[in-house]
Amino acid sequence: MEYFETKTTINMATFRELRKHSVPRGGKIYLAISLAIGLVCVIGLIQGSINGNIHQESGSATIMGFTAVIALVVTPAVFLIRLNSDNKLYLARIQESTGTASFDVVTSFTEDNIKLHNLNSGGTVYMDYDVIVRFAETENLYVLYTKKSQFVLADKIKLIQEQKSEEFLHFIKDKCKNLK
């Protein structure tokens, strides 16, 4: 028995909507450490200029300034460029195998598992609720992530229109025991 069923189109707009939620946990830690290092360098530079000893240690000031720029600007920019290029690669692979840069998926949430049916290829995949570890909500979608950052999409707008959104959220919390 299917409790909830939605249809979603996966394309570049979908990846853009998921962008801020698609950063793996390790990537978030990497960015946080980079930003912390950059802030420490900036604080050191400010403190040195206030104390007036920045001129005496111009070599260390140059190194701290260079490190701050790399940590605060370059590293996050490279990370975001990489994330965007990964999304483009996923879509290129989809286009290579299906002939189009988008595909439609019907997602069915049943008593025992989640059924993903690709309407373009006809392929069907079943996913156990136990593999879902993270939940996110965007403007148009509910997103369920696995530990390896695979995702399942549910059309939030359709569920709201059918007045099933709250029921769906309770269902997911009940079924996905590993949600954090």
C-alpha cells in the first residue's frame, strides 16, 4: 500500500535548489576549519596593527594576510565551483544515458520502503527507510539523504496542496529511525 506518492523532475534547477543541502558533512567541517583559520589570521593582523608591531613583523603579516585570503576567499570559492561542476557532471551522465538533461521520478512511500520509479528509463529502485539519515526542506521539496549523500525527493507543494504535508512529516519521522 502506498501512503504517499509524488512526481519530481530532476534537472539543473533541482540541483540548484538542493545546493546548500548537498554539501557532505566532511565538506562542511572542511569549510568551517578554513573559515576559522582565516578569522584567526584576520584577528592577528588587526591586533598587530592596533598594537603597532605589525611593521616590525612584516614577513609574518604577509604570511597571515596571504593565509587569510586563501582561507576566507579561495578555499570556499574552489569548494563551490567543485560542487557546481559535480552537479553538471551528474546531469551530463544523465543526458548521456537518457538523451535528455532531465528526468521524471515517481517516489512512492510505502509501509516497508521507498520506491523510486524513473519514468524516462522505466527503472525502479527500492530503498529501505533505515538508510535515511538526514532530512532537509527547500522551497519546493522535501529531501531525504542517505549516509553517502544519495537523495530522495518528495514534492512538497503537491503534499501541501493535498493537505498531506504534516502527515507526511510524521510518517517520515516514524519510519526513518536513523534521522538526525
